[in-house]
Amino acid sequence: MTSINGVTIAIVLFGIGLLGLIIRRDLVIKLLALGLLNGSTILCLVSLNSLPGGVPPIVRGPSTVLYVDPLPQALVLAAIVINFAILALALVFVMLLVERYHTTDTQRLEHEIEREETS
Amino acid sequence: MIVALIPLCHFLLAGLSLAWERGTRGVMLLSLLLDATLVGVLFGQLAGGQAVSVVFGGWGRELGIELAADRFSLVFAPLVLLLGGAVIAYQWRKRLRPYFYVLLHLLFGSVFALLFARDLFNIYVIMELLTLASFLLVGYEKRADQIWASLKYLILASLGMGVYLLGVAIVYYHTGTLNLDLLSAVISSSGDVPQWAVLASSLLVTGVAVKSGIFMFSLWLPAAHATASPAISALLSGLVIKMGVVVLFRLALVFPLSLPLEVLGAVTGLLGIIYAIYTYDLKKMLAFHTLSQIGYLMLGIGIGSEIEIAGSLEYAVGHGLFKGLLFLAAGAAVQATGREDIPGLIARRSRIPLATRVGLLVGTMGIMGIPPLAGFCGKTLLSNGADSVAIQMILFLLSIGTVISFAKLIPLFRLERGPSSPWSKMGAYAILGLPMVLFLPLTRLFLPVELWRESFGTIPFLESLLAVIAGLLIHRFLRKYPLRLPKRIFYLEEAILIILVGFFLVFVLVWLG
């Protein structure tokens, strides 16, 4: 099974995340789906630039072995931290909404807020 | 080194503002002055023919992070300073938590960093920082509608940035570099546009488009910009949206994106203007209008000739000034009357201070493109440089549409004495209004003299007057037939679906172009 690699898994996960974002109406699940989607892009970035048979890019003395390109892994660290910050802040705002409307259903939230605006 | 110093200063001062609560406003003003001097030095270096760029970490341009300043990025610096000054003046009397200034520092720091960024991944990080800062600023007052609008913004922007990161992954896999200049060398040397570049560039464009106020992608924008407090709306609409356009411009220099950008510009311009015409809520109309004005900029950078780029730049700066002024004045008007809908505002117009009405009038004149003001310059350059009749028609339709949508405000401008407004607010209007009035002479600094003389002759003058008259006439006719436009597309789920459709549209267009 050579066809199953990180990139295909990443694409499948991206699709699941996108589907979750569109069809699930619960805000918390939407945020989970968003996390899945962002995680899949990270997996894609790492595995696309992976090197089968390569050694982790930690230099142990002079050698001629094939090292994996360390740059994508460094980039991914920044992306993970950013996604964590976004998830945390989004959950704080969801908490504020739940305190007020006692629901995490996006359709109901839209209707409630629209009604308040027009009144 | 100065290039790095400007954003860094803001980020350091953001931390300082948290620690030292009482002096935050002063620190903000001082940092804007510091920016002004540093940007002046950069202008001097560029004018002297020096290349202003720095690569960090000693890794070289392939791997290191490069920051560089060029004319394009420095044109936006005065806009940042003016909008920053106006926002501080506008809220001089208001008691704000120091946290507000922390966010403002983060916003300005990331705006400058984005202007100087030359690296796809660096752009990604800074755009995320910009998202976070503006997300917290929209929800600053913690009203329920603000929180919901900013949450929608965060979810859509995060989705967009995920898509962008996929594009980055593909680019790095195929080229081994993320530096924009090196990428453009790689792509132009390969002759035909490679297959991967089509997919990668449509992913990148989709991701950035979510943040740059293009109709199909940025459906979060009307709610977020209409519900945020006036000073923040002014910053978001005047400045933050333009940053996405700057990134699209940088991408257009690397990948062949003429066709998709022109089509997206036409779509966002026309749909935005239709929504603006049929919206009777003042701040919401201004927000829809931002969507349509992005159309001008996209058409300009899509065509990509020198005069068009100059026109887009001028229009971006001009739009920042008058949209900022309009949002500030609209906020004051809404506060004075307690009504947000335009008929309600007109009914209570005697309660609106005279200075606010003058501010609204100057902003409206600017956005309509009445000759000596800011809107006129950009519009004229854009329509002079347009190479096909179709694009000229679209530009003319956009001008007429702008006049139609702002004709609703004309009954507000009766010259009668209202209550007086505080000096701080008048100062804010003056900071944004005066450069707008003096815009035409100022553009000479950026354009060669012959081009300037050629561009601003009698014909564009008459053309813009024709657009105004036509718009006013059509407004008299259209207001008898109100129309309810679909509102469901601004819901979260629908907005995500439309982004998906937009991605396929961009992909096909890149492939065809």
C-alpha cells in the first residue's frame, strides 16, 4: 500500500473538516472541525516535504546521511501555535454567546441576533 | 534595519502598554511620530536609490525571512499614520481600557510588517496576527451582535488561512523557496506556467481573498464592519482590508493572475454596489460599499500596467481616507440621534452636530469622485489606464452606483445650526478631511509631471460630473422600487459554501488565464 501516505490522509481530513464546518450547526463542533481542517493543512505541509528514508534533521557530527528538510517542520510549529491561539480565543467568544443565549446552534444564534437588531 | 524596527517597536510597545496603564495614549501618539520619522528616513533612502531590504538569521534569501520596503509599501505609511491619528483624536474623551491600545499597537505593527514582508510564510503569520487583532477589536464592546460578527470573521478567516497554507505547502514542495522575488524568477524562467502553479496560486488567492473584502469570499464583512464601534470600523475598512489587496498585488507579480483578479474585481464591485444601493442602514451601507470599492483596486492590479497600479494605489489611500472619515462621522451621527437607519437619521437631522454633517458631506463628495477630491484622482487614473471597453464600462457603472447609493444621504446636508461637537472629534475629521481635499496636488509627488497633466484634463472632469448627474437621476427613479436582497448568504454555513464555489471559480479562471 504505497498510495496511502500523509498527503492523501491530509486531503481526506481537510474534506471531513470542511464538511463538518458546513453541515454541523453546533458551534463547538464547528470549531473542532476547523481545528481538524487546520491540522490537516499542517500534516500536508510536513508530509509533502518529507523524505522517505531520511533521518530527522538533527546533526550528530559530520555525516553524509540524507537529512529531512527541517524548514517545513519549523514553519509548522508557528502554524500550530497560531491555530491554538485562534481556537482558544474563539472558545472564549463562544462562551460569551452561550452565557447570553444558552445555545450553540448557529441558526438560532443568527435568528436571535437578527431579531434583536430589528427591534 | 529600519524596516524591521517599525513593526518591532509597535510589538514592544504593545507589551509596555499592558504594564503601564496611564500613559498608553501618549505612548501611542509618540509611536506614531516615531513611525513617521522612520518612514521618512526610508523614503529618503529609496529616493537616493538605495535598496532597503534586510534578511534575518544569516540563512540567505532562499530560507531566511526577508523584509524590504519599496514605493508600493511606503505609499500606505501616510494612510496608517493619518488613520491612527484620527482614531486617537476621535476617542480622546472616551475612557478606554489599556487593552484597546495594546490591540491598536498589534494592528499597526502587523500592518507595517505585512507591507514589508517578502515571504509567503511570513505573510501567513502576519495575516493571522492581523486577524486576531481585528477580531478582538470588533468584539471590544462585547455586544452580542459584535461577538457573533467577529466570531464569524475568525472562523472564515481561519478557514481561508488554512487554504492559503495548503498553497504554501505546494509552492515549497515544487520550488524549495518561499521568497516572492525568487519564486517569480523560478516561474518566469520555466516559460509555460507549470500545472502545480495553477493549483497553488488559486489556493493562495482564495485564502487571501477571504481577508481582503471580495464579495464572494468576505461575506463576514458587512456584519463585522457595521457592528464594530466607529473608530474600529474606520480602521478595518480603511486599512486592514487593503492589506489583503497588497498581498494579492504581491501574488500577481509572481503568478499570472490577471484574468481572475479582473473577474473578481468586476464581481465584487457590481454585487457590492447593488447591495449598497438597497441598504438603508447607514453603517451597513458603508460596509457594503467597502466591498464594492475593493473592485476598483482589483481591476487595477489585475490589469497591472504602471498607470493602473498607480491608480489602484491612489484609490486605496483615498478610499482609506474617505471611508475612515465616513465611518467616524456616521458613528457620531448615530450616537447623536440614536437611529441607525438613514430615514431615521434624516428625521432627526437637527440633532446631528454641524461638524459631523460637514464630515459626512466631504466624505460623500470624496467617494462620489467629485473633481478635486481624493476619489476623483484614483478613478481617473484607473479609467485612463483601462485597456478594454468592458473594463471602462464596469468602472463607469461603479461610479454611477456609488452616486446612487450615497444620494440617499443628501437630505442630511441641510446647512442648519446643530449642537456643537467637541474639538477632539472635529480634529479627527480634519486629520482625514484635509489630505483628501489636497489630494490632487499631492499626487504629483508620485506621478511624472507629463502623466499628471495628461491624466487630469477636462474630459475626466466632465466624465465624473456626468456620472454624478446620471446617478442622481437614477436614484430618483430607483427609490420608488425598493428591493429585498437575499440575506441568507451572510450566514456562516452559506458563506463557507460560497467560498468553496469561489475557489473553483478562481481555479478555472487561473487555468484559463
